Amino acid sequence: MDITESLFQATTLFGIGMGFVFSFLGLLLIAVKLMAKYIPADEPTIKKRTPQKKVATTANSEINPQIIAAITCAVQQYHKADTV
């Protein structure tokens, strides 16, 4: 087997392989297009939004200073425990 026969065989195999891949991808494209045309898509589900309750704001809605002191104390104790 000389180089000419090897190159001819390689070219033939390359052509057959690429032809098969091209044909397969073409058929796949046609199948997808037909499926998109004849098979209906799922309807998107739309969730009904429930109106959220608004928090009533008044002039007296301040944060309790005792709650602020408790949170500050807890954070300080956390930092002390974290560094030890």
C-alpha cells in the first residue's frame, strides 16, 4: 500500500464520516423544527400576586432603647467569645 492509496482511503473515510455527521445534524434540525411546529408548548404558569400588608407607621414607632441595649450586649459577648 503506497501513500497515494492511503491518502485516497483517508479522504474517502473523511468524506463518509463528515457526510454522515452532516446528514444526522440536518435530520435533527428538521425533527426539532417539526416538533416545534406541531407539538404545543407548555403554558407558562402565572402566579397570582397577593398584595402584601403594609406596616402601619406612626410617629411613635421608635425602637425600644432596651432592645437596642440587649442587642449591643449580645454582640459584645459574641465578639469576646470569638476572640478567646
